[in-house]
Amino acid sequence: MKGPPRSFLSSSLRRFVADRLSLAALILFVLILVITITAPLLARFVLSTSPDEFLRTPQGRIATLQAPGPGYLLGTDELGRDNLTRLLYAGQVSLTIGFLVAFVALAIGAPLGLVAGFYGGRTDDVVNALVQVVINIPTLFILIILSVMFSPSVIGLALIFGLFYWPSTTRQVRGLVLSLRNRDYVDAARVLGASDARILVRHILPNVISIVTVVAGFDVAAAILGESALSFLGFGVPVPLSSWGNMLSGSQDTFRSAPWLVYPPGLMILLTVLSVFLIADGLRDAFDPRVRA
Amino acid sequence: MGRFIVRRLVQSVVLIFAVMTLSFFLIRLTPGGPETALLSNPRVSAETLQRMRQRFGLDDPLPIQYLKWLRNAAEFDFGRSYAYSLPVVDVIGSRVWPTFQLGLLSYGVGLLGVPLGVIAASARGRMSDTVIRVLTVVGTSVPSWWLGLSIIVLMSGTIGWFPNGQGNGSPWDWARHIILPAVLLGLGGLITFTRFVRSEVLEVISQDYVRTARAKGLAERVVQRAHILRNALIPVVTLLGSLLPALLGGAVITESIFNWPGMGRLFLEAASARDYPLLLGMLLLGTVLTIIGTFLADIGYGLVDPRVRYA
């Protein structure tokens, strides 16, 4: 190899970018992110609509259930709102929930996994019991019940999701820490008089970050899918706020005669989740020191 | 093995108890619980409310309510549904059969993943492998409710092939109604099985005993059947149990989309009506089924693979 030796992070990133599929997924995801974040600008200056505005036909009536055409590129819904505008705004809600859930799942799951793996014994047993309780409750059932009880806002919804999405992080982190805690460099640090906290933060945490990033990616994808299902069933994001899931939670008869309403939200979820999956998968390979191309 | 089963059984019982306790207090202690469900009905007068509270046992102090509820639950009595005014067990029982049909068929759909996985593994890196792998990745990323809707719009809306609901009772009509929801519900299992079998077969192929079998001149057919397939497919048994929980969540979505009168739709109806006894009963049933599924998967693993030793 020519040049100075590269750090773990920069060589991982190099490997990630060298994989064409991962790179394509990353570009797609950034694209989705950009059009979602700039939704208010796009709606106002390009489409000249707003998500709550009822469009009118040239005859002056409210344009309900119009097929795609000039003025409304993806058609209008049963209340006469522009489908494309709502789709852009809905992305903000769906993506926010996806990232928030992953964040909450990490905030709960990673510390528990670190502590369980590092201390073992009783601590490990308690964490394991918690994990067992959470993974044996049917997630969709409990999410629906909690949503009925609390009628949560978007943030509340993400918190509730996070309460049931952390066990995968805990399991992965715990397994890794279990194999790290007896390494020579950890023993060396201990002999030098380092405290548990210092060993955890300085010597173990850096090794765990790559796996945590990958799990977080899968969490984002799973959360976007989960939120869409819950919202579609009518127990997720409260109307009139739109998410990709609840854009279709209205009556089933409307979109049977208006198929243009059915396809766009699902396609957006598919593309988003697919790109996040592929990015997470690519990162996993890139971080794995055994797969050196 | 015997000791392992006993230990797992005890663990499962403790787990069920923990979840029961948790869900009881969750529902009784938080705002929006059963009290609100009764209060929110404007037609309920103060007297009726008092009568209802007595009837549903909401007047007792909380610890007493809890103990009563536990004792009744031990006898499979989960109280009366608010909406149906019938015992929860009876309401659920009347909806089990349609979901059972759906679940059984979707297991069948899921098992189609076994041949798919074998095909993908034996064609590793070639066209059919790539196609199957791309389909499994896309399949995991597709929201199932959207796939269901799109199929309905395409098939029953445009072409009129597969109608909604349960049909008029003749076998042909039944088949026409159940096929789409069963395929949709089985899709997750199909993907899981395909991936699992593919990686199992690939792992077995590289084992020493397969090389030995080839080296000693056994016919390729024999090597594939007796050495590769048999060893690769054994762990599939364990997947059957762990698929159960995913099926429960899937049933809620599928039955709602296809208007299938099973437990999944009952759950949504109960949620809309804030029928807490019914919701709690179904949550517990779902949890118990999940625990049984995991339990069977663990036991099955030990039974089919003698290399597994339990501490």
C-alpha cells in the first residue's frame, strides 16, 4: 500500500464508496432527504401550493379526486388537496419518526448492552429479562393499544416506538462487549489503574460505534415501515398531519376509483427503506475488517 | 435436555406473568384507561356509570382488582368485553377460525421459500441467484399494507378476479377469497425461509464431509440429497416456531385490508371502540402465542440437531 496508513474510519468509508450499490443507495437517500427537507420551498415556489390548500378546477369547484394533470402532477385527494405537495410534506413526518425512533432505541439499547456485557452476572440477567419481556410482546398490538390510550403527537409516537425497538441494539452491543472485555488492551488499562467508566468510554465504546451505526440504520428502516403500517391502520400520525402511511388511511372506496392515490406514498416508503437498508448493509461490510477488498 | 425443557418452561411462565402484570397496571393506571372509555359516552348517566363500574369491577381498590383479575385469568376468564357484553374468551373464540385458516395457508406460502433458497444457493452468483436475492431485499422494504392495496386496486378493482371478504361458503369461492390475503401474509415468511435456506446450504456445501463424500466418488445426486440438503434443511424446523409472532402482526394488517373476519380485524375493532378487556385479552393471547413460538423453536433446535448441547 502506498502513502501513509489510513485510519479505520477513512479506510471504511473508502470501502463503502467503492461499492457501487452502496454508493447508489446513498445518493438516492440524500436525494430523498433533500426534496423532503426543502418541501416547503418546493411546494411554494415550484408547485405554488400548500399542503392544506383545496385546489379548484377551472370551473371554480373544489378539485376533488382529479386524475394527474396540469396543475396537479400526481392528482388530488378526496378533499381536493394536491397529492404531490402532501407527499413531500409527509416525507418530513415519516423521516423524522424514523430517525427519532432509531435515536431513542440507541439511547436505551446501547447503554444497557454495554453494561450487561461488561459486568455480566446479575446485571446481565436483569437486562436479559427486560429484553425477553419486550421482544415477547407482539409489537403491533401494544403499539395500537398505547396509541389508543395516549393519542400521541409525532414525538410521542416516536418515543413509544423506541420503547419497543431497542432490544436488537442491546443484543448486538452486549455480544460484542462480551468478547472485548477480556482483550489484552483492556487488561492493560485495568492494570494501569483505569476506572470501569474510563475503560468503558475510552476503550470499549469506540469499538462498538461501528456496529451501533449499522443497527441504527436498520432501526430507521424498520421504524419507517412500522410507522407507515400503524398510520395506515389509523392509529399512528394524527390527521390532518400527513405521513406516507396515513395518506391512504381514509376510505378504501375512494382510492379504488383513484389508483393514482395508491402508488406514490408506497413507492416513497419502498425507495426510502430500500436505500436505508442497502446503506446499513454496505456499512456493515465496510466496517468488517475481514472483508478487505 | 429434560432439565433444559423444564427450565425454559419455568422461564416462559414467569415471562407470561410479568407481561400480564405489566399490561394490567398499564391499562388501569394511565389516563385514557377504561374509566375514560365509559365516561366518553355522552349517553351514559351517572347511575348507569355506577352500575357499569360495579359490573366490570372497577370499584374495588387496585390491588384487589389485580388479584381478582389474576385469579380469573388463571381460569381463562378475562372479563367481559365492553362492546359485545360477552365474555372476552367467547368473543375471541368466535374469530379464531378464519385467522387459523389464513395463518395455516400463509405458512404453506412461506415454505415455498425452501426450494427458492436451494435454487439460489445452487446457482450462487448466477442470474437466478441474483434475481432471488434482489427480490428478497425489495420484499423486505415493501410496506405490506401498500402491497395489499396495490394488489387489490390492480386485481379486484380493475380485473375483478379476487374479491374481498369471505365469500358465500362454496369451496371455490372460499379459495378465491383467501388466496390473496394468504399470499400477502405469507410473504414475510417466504423471504425469511429463502434467505435462511440459502445461507444454510452455502455453509453446508463448504463442509469437509461434503468434500469427503465427493472425493470418495459418490454420485452427485446422492451427495446433494443425503449430505447437503438433509443437513441444511434441519434447522428450518426451528423457523416454523419463530415465524408465529410476525404472523400475528401481519394478520392485523392483512385482515383489515382484505376485510377478513378474523382476530386481526377484531383487534382493530376493539381498539376503535376502546374495548379494554378485549384488547388486554388479545394482547395476552398474542404474547402467549409468541412465547410458545420461541419455546418450540428452542426445543426444536435441540431435537433435530444432536450437536446442540444444553447447559
